[in-house]
Amino acid sequence: MSSLPTEIQQQIADWLSTGEIDLFIGWEQGSVPLGATPAFVRDPQDVSRLIWDATCENNLTAYLAKFKGQKVGIMVKGCDARAIIGLMQEGQWTRENLRIVGVSCPGVVDARKVASALGITLEELDQAEIVDDTVVVGDQSFALADTIHDMCQTCNRRNPNIEDVHLGETLPETPVDDPFGHVGEMEALSSDERWARFQAETSRCNLCFACRNACPLCYCTVCFADRTQPQWLTTTSEAEDVQFFQIMRTFHLAGRCVGCGACTRACPQGVNLRLFLDKLRLDAQEVFGYTAGVDPEAQPPLRTYRQDDPNDTFL
Amino acid sequence: MKQWLLPKSSLPKLADTIRQTHRLYAPVRLPDQVAFGEIGEGDPFTLDYANARTSVKTLFFPQAETMLRYERSLDRYNDISATPVDSVPTVVLGMRPCDARGLELLDRVFGQGQYHDPYYLARRQATVVVALACAAPRQTCFCHAVGGDPYSGDGGDVLLSESDEAYVAVAQTTKGQEWLASLGLSEADAGHLATAETIAEAAHEKLVKMAPAAGLEDKLTALFESEVWGEIAEKCIACGTCTYLCPGCHCFNIQDRVLANGGIRLRSWDGCMYEGFTVHTSGHNPRPDQGARWRQRVLHKFAYLPENVGMYGCVGCGRCITYCPVRLDIREVIARLRIETAAQLQGEQ
């Protein structure tokens, strides 16, 4: 757990004291092992609470919707930064109202992997800390690189593509051979087998909506899942409700999901949501040559029409 | 009260005995969690675990249940055809004292006063709850700060305490007494009792020091208009994970699922963390922001429930702390509120 470099702290404090921003959203130390917690700083003196390390897993851009129209500073990893661009592409934020501290991220630690490696559950992980490039639990230690989330291991956007100041050294963008490799697992299956896989994976979902609430692109003021007139689903954990929600949320994100993985990290039941969302991201790339969250000027494919749009995906 | 000895090696045989007359639920270790599952012949289970991710309330108050079914035909309109009630004789083996206290809370909410909940009570009455005292409290455990204890027998029929390769079993209710007497166990000897005592002492030493919540209930309502709630709730993403995993949370929705020839009346979990929890048909929401909703959560658990049913709505199990996606820690909330109540008192002087 380490505080921010002095010059970054000073920059954030300056933004606050000059009124360039009303609020800075960052991370501070949490009360459970290997988990930082979001911090909302308004007083320049509180900037010293902010930290950056491999426990900073939350995508803070999910909070931007609450402060729409205000002047906000925020700290973003490479994946988080794509969500800012995604929001700009959809007219949700303008660049001038944001002050962005970008941080190059080698991956955030998955506490469940550490627990699993120790043969225990998350409740039983009483203590752990990150020391340089290792995660230390008592007299055991693991290479940090082995404990980062799966999604971080295939990350091809370690450096933010939008920022005002940068924290730390820029990381080399090592081209990842097959960033959508895990999706191949679904693509190799027949239609019936894919449905069975989807059913099995989502059977653990109990409709808590952590995925939706952690997602920066799920910003509808009233989600379809919360509507009562008409009511689209009840809040049981039965397959018909769970599958309806998961399918609809996934498809509402088609061409919009930036692949930050916040949903998958937020899920208390460990549902592998990326499996479905990344399939649609891959589709967007292959069918429309489009990647969300890269170019603020680019037009999302489901919102635009080109004469040369491929038609073979339509029935 | 007799103290019986239950050797750990006899647990599989105990399971078989139980299953002859009862449905058995016990903790099952899965790849990434421990969960209470129904135990069939030869199914493995374990009492060597910290706690289950999902609280045991789901066995008595499931996430969704049918309250009644109704049919519609030419001459009868909406004839109620069945009111399902589950009273299958059941044993739940090995729940933690915090979860058992959660049942104690639900007993008061659903079983006292003017309205009794037949669905919850039927399951409760048909179940023998065999609780397992905590020899190794975790860093996130704080039952001792909210009126509980790692060795509390509240809410259970039997309490098992760790000893040397065995458990000492003591009945907490008449139901528990009768059940234990039927098992043909030997009485615990002095050696096992002494070991159990030593383990219990060590367990209490392990508890993380935390000021008891006692007295908070008198001070919290004075903070109703305070801005502290907005600050506390700012990072909350309103996902409801805390509510779903909590042994004490019990708010629910009732609605009808209507089909052509009839339908069901469904009761499903609701949560005060959700925006829609208090939204009116007019569109007005008396709890318009997450601060107001967090105020409700805290006041319900730490002020209203003590007043209404005589115990806190929080049993200190720590699940919400472990699984909150943004790591909003209710212990930190309580600490913050203590500071705020002290400041307010100072300001008034």
C-alpha cells in the first residue's frame, strides 16, 4: 500500500484548491486484505489518503454517472480509461470537465486466487500484503504476476489512452497473442453446447446486480431490470429471471462494452461474465472493425449505418 | 444439562442416522466457497470451515418461494388450489452461532407480534439446528460487538464445541435435548470437557477488539438529518450483495406471476439498498439517494430492531465486509457514527 508520489498529490491538491475540480475520485486502503476501497476527496488535505497499488481493482469511472455535469478528477488504469472514452463516445461526459490521473497497471490482484492457492476460502484469508512483486501471506509468498485477475493476464491496454498527468513509468504494451483466447472456448462449442455452458455459468448468479452497478457503461437512470410497467423480470434466482437479465445486459452492451472487467471482479458468486461480453466485443471487431473505448470520435456500430456494413450477421 | 461427546470420526455415521428420519443439510466445501447443501448417501461434508458464503437463512427464508397457487377455470375464478408449506423434518448441522442468532432474529420478526409468517415458521419448527461454536474467529468476525459470542447457543437447538478429535454437544432447547438423547452418544468425560474449555478460552482471545454496539441505538436517530449518511454511502454501488448474504436481512416483495389459467403468488427478497425499494407509484421516492438508503440500513439494524424485537439486526458474521465489491465496512460505518454522535453531543453543549 503506497501513497501517491508527491508531485501527483500536489497536482490533485492544486486542482481541488483552484476549483478546477470539485471532487477527486481515487482509492484508499480498505479494511480487508488485498482490497483497496474507493475514496472521494474534496479537501486538498485529504489527498494524502490516496494510494496506488495492485489492490486498486475497482473501476472508478462507474461513479461518474452520479456526478454528471460537475467537474471531477479521477484516477484510472488502462482499462478504466477506455470507459471514459466510451462515455464520451455516448455523449455522457465532456473532456473539459475531467482531470485524469492515468496510471500504468501491470494487473490487479485477485484475492480469490490467493485464497485458492492456499486451499482456503476468501473468509479464511485473514491477512495478506503485497511486498514489491510478491503477495505475502504469513510465511508463504506468491509471485504477484501469478495472482492477478485472468483478465489482467491478457491485458493489451496497460497504459491509459486518455489522461492529464501520468503516475509512474509507462509499461511496455506487450502484444498479447490471443486476447480473446478464452472466448475461443465458447466459439468451439455447438449451439446447444453453448447454451448449456451459458446456463451452467449463470446458474451461480443470484441477481444482486453488482455487475450492472459496477459497470461504467450501465448508466441508464432506470434499468430495464427495475422497471415495473411493464415488469420484465422478478428478482428470484431462478433460471428464467437470471438468464433473461444476463442476456439482456450482455446485449445492451454489444458494441459498447470496453472490456474493463469490473463486472466480473464485482460478482460475489464468481460468475465468468467476461466470457459472454468478450464474445460480443470480438464480434464487434470482426463484423464492424470496431473497438469501444479507443477513439472518442468513432461512432458505435449499433448507432450508425454505413452502406458497406456487412450483412451476413443478419438473418 | 447433559454434555454429550460426539467423536469427529463418527460424523459420517451420524449423517446416516439422521438421514433415516430427517433431511440433512451440512457445509460442503466447493472449489471456491463453502455452502450448505443437502447431504445424500455418502455425500461429503465438513465441519472444518470458517463460514459459508451464503447465510443459512436461505434454508428457512429462500430467495424466492411460492406463497400460494391459484387456478382459473370457467366456473371458478382464482380458486386457491394450494398453499405450499415446507415442514419436512430437517437437521441443519454445523451452522455458526452468528447464523443461528440470525435465525433468532428472524424468529422474532416472523413469529412475534400480530402477524406470523407460516412459511418461515413451518420450516423452523420442523428443523433441528445443530450449531457449531467458533474455535477460530476470523478478522472479519464481530459477533461479540453486537450481542453475540463465538460460543453463543442463541437460535440453535444444540451447540457443538470443539474438543480433542471430538465435539462436546449440549442441548439449548427441549427439541435439542430430545434429539441428542435419541442418538445414543456417551457423556463427555472430564478430559474432553477440559480441552473444550481451553479451546473456548483461546477462541475468545482471538476476537478482534471492537467496542460493543451497546448504547448506539439511543443516539442514532438524532443523526437523521445529518450529512454523514451521504459521506458513508458515497462509494456504495447499491448492488445488494450485503443484503443477500446477511443472516439478518429479511425484507421481501410479494407479487403475482399471472398465467393464462392461473398463477402463483411469489415472495422474493428485496433490499433497502436498491433504489426501487421505496419508490412510489407516483414516482416519488422518500429515500432518493444512497445516503438515505444507508441511513435506513443502519437505523433498521441498530436502532429500530433493538426497539421492536430486542436485538440488533446485525449478527457480526462479517460476510458483507468480505464480499462487498467496494469494501464498504459496516464496522467503519459504526465507528464513523460514534464520532459523529460524540461531535453532535459536543456541539449541543
